[in-house]
Amino acid sequence: MDIEKKENKEVNKLSLLIVAVIVLILIIAGAGYYIYHQKQQMTDLVETFDLEKEALEDEYNELSLQYEGYKFSVGNDSLVALLSTEQAKVQRLLEELRTVKATNAKEIARLKKELNTLRKIMRNYVVQIDSLNRENEQLKVEKNEAVQKYQRATSQAATLKKEKEKLTERVTLASRLDATDISVTPVNSRGKLAKRIKKMQQFVVTFKIAKNITAPVGEKMIYVRIMKPDDDILVKSRADVFAFEGKEINYSMKKMIEYEGEEVAVTMYWNIEEFLSPGTYRVDIFSDGNLIGQKKFSLDD
């Protein structure tokens, strides 16, 4: 009986020991699982911090690129300088971010705050840039309008100048004297018509200065040039010259007349003292610096 009791006690002790071992194993397993779970959570948390840090770096890079883009789109030197300063600040903070551990929540939070501040500053610059761009576009429109007005004014001025020149030319032409009914008669010593050169003693040149109420009145010097077939001019002296089209040219005869706007008959005489050859001759008549009449005539041997 005692032996049976003793065996039951031993069985109970063994059972308690087994239970204790099982409980201990369960406790160790639970602790291991807890530690593993905590470590896994920590790993996941670090990965999350790393991802957040990378995202923050990307945002800083994007902001820096925005500053760079706006610098090239702005023509205002002062604003470009301010944008460059802010971009340098973004780069400095980006370098700080790269050296900070992803798990340094305090520094990461500060850099996030700095980023938000920089974004607000950027928004202010964007407003200024948009305003400047609108002003520039308006200035371009106004400049184009001014250029168009200037071109129109220049064109109108050129047109008016041409019209004035044409009008002046018409007035000048209208005010010129005009020699009409020009006649050259070769005569002999008795004042009769001479048909042969050897009997000619004189050329009688007659013409009329036509009526012209637009021409200036007063004394008018009339010059006559008699041109031979070889284009030489009949002259008494090579010093007998007058101004025409910026040059001094010879004349054969000259005569002063009084012109009052009405028709005036003029007769001039050339004494033939030189050798004349047969051919076609020409008489040119000038006054007031203008050629006012021409007449060709022929002489026979």
C-alpha cells in the first residue's frame, strides 16, 4: 500500500514537471515570437522612414528644378537673383537631408517644415512671375501697336512727301516758261531768205514766250544755243556761259526781256562769221535754268 502511494507521488511530480516544462516552452516561444514581431515592426518602421526620406528628397529636388526653370523664364535680373538665392537654400537643405538618418524624426520634421516654407515662398514668386509675364505681354502688345503706328505714320509721311514732291514738280513745270512758234531763217546781206550756205550772212531766230499766269514775272534772261551737225556750239567767245543743271555751258546769244505773264514775241540775230557745213542744226532756248524750247533746221550746200 505504501509502495503504491509512493508511486502515485512520483507520477504526480513527473506530471507537474512536464507541465512546467511545457509552460516554460510556451513562455519562451511567446517571448521569441514577441521579439521577432517587434523586430519585424522595427524593420518595417525603418523602411517607412527611409521611404519618407526619399520622398522628401524628391520634393526638394523638384522644388530646386522649379526654381531653375523660372530663372530662365524671367527677364528681370533682380527677380532672377532672388530665385537663385532661394534655390541655393533649397540645395543646402537637401544636402542636410541627405546626411540625416531616416529615423531622426525631429530633423525630418524640421526639414518638412522648411520645405513647406520654401513652397510658400515659391508661390509668392510664381505670383510675381505671372504678373511680370502679363506685364511683358502687355508691353509687347503696346510695342507692336507703337511699331505699327510708327510704320503707318512713316508710310503716310513718305506718301505725303511723294505727293508734295509731285505737286512741287507740277507747280514747277506749270511755272516754267515755254517757247513756241520757233523759227530759224537764214538771210543774205539784204535780209532776204538765203537758200545756199555761201550766201547766208545771218540767222534770224524768232519765237514766242507763251502766256503763263503761274510763272514769276519780271526781267528774264533768254539764252539761245545754235548747235552744228557735229554738236559744236556756235559762239563768239568760249567765255559766254550760263548755269544749267549744275554745269556751265556755252550760249550763242542772250537777250533780256520783260515778262508780265502775257505772251511775248522775241527776235534774236546771229551774224554768221564761221564756216558752216550742210546738215541738220538745232536751236535750244533756255530761261530760268530750264530748257524751254527746241527747233531743228537744215542747211543745204
